[in-house]
Amino acid sequence: MIALSGGRTPWLMCERLADHDVPWERGLVFQVDERVAPNGSQDRNLTHLRGSLPPAAVLRLRPMRVAAADLDAAALAYEAELPTHLDLVHLGLGPDGHTASLVPGDDVLDVEDRLVAPTGGTYQGHRRVTLTYPALVAARRVLWLVTGAEKREALRALRAGDETIPAGRVRAADAILVADHAALS
């Protein structure tokens, strides 16, 4: 059971999974977060996951229902689908230190009693639904994938365990960090 983040960074990773013999039929693919936007919108993470994952993985994909009128109920329904522990959660890192849709200053940062919750406000023009800290820290492994010079300072803060950025509050028991040269230098 895996969960994949949105954003541009994971698209190539998802496409490369087609080159490997992955037993997709033995698991499920969940979303880490999603923007509230119409189905098929280029703003939706789901649109890009469907376009970049191998067909066998798309069949195992469990989308967040962000078109629902009641986002709280939709988040609770998605939470009910999650396993107790995800095997792998892929996370990215924003220049402002956000990860998933856990963005600076949002009320969702303080959610401790739910695995999935809607954000309190909009970020980059969209309200969102996201896995919360309890879901992320319960994962068996977290894979951080960080690219780009604009993320250099946020990456430094993440590596230092700086809890003033949202990503710094993800305390995974087992984490792997993959970063390109631009983000590291």
C-alpha cells in the first residue's frame, strides 16, 4: 500500500515505474493530497497520476473525492479506506517548507485525531484534502523526493529537523531522502 504526492516532481518517477515488474495487483495506490478542482482538471493531482502511472497501477488507484459537497465527510470516507499503516509514502517539498498539503499557517497542521482532513483555507488558489501528520508518521517508510534550487533552504531545514516548516514535523521512523544536485548545493 503506497501513497503518492502531487506536484511535478513525481511524474517522471511514476512513468519509470512502467519499466519495472511491480505486482500492482497485490496493493493499492492512494493519494497523499488533492486540490479541490473539477475532475479532469490539470490542477488535479489525480489527472497527472492517471497520466503518468502504468495502466496496472491506475487500476489500483484510490482517488480522493474532492468534488464532494461535504469535504469533511469525503475526507472521513477516504480515511476509512486507508490501511492502518501505509507501506510507503512519497513526499515532496515546497520552497516554503510545505509537504503534502500541509502548508504554513493552515489549521490542518494541528489536526491530530484524523488521518485525512481538508485544509482550512486555500493555497495557490485551491482548497485541498490531505493526509495529516498521524497518517504520515504511521507509514512504514517515507520517500522524500526533492528537486530544484528553489528548495535549497527548505531542504536544509528539513534535514535539520526544523519544526518551523511543515515538512520538519514529519517524524518518520524510516525515511529515505533523494535530492538532486541543485537542491543540495
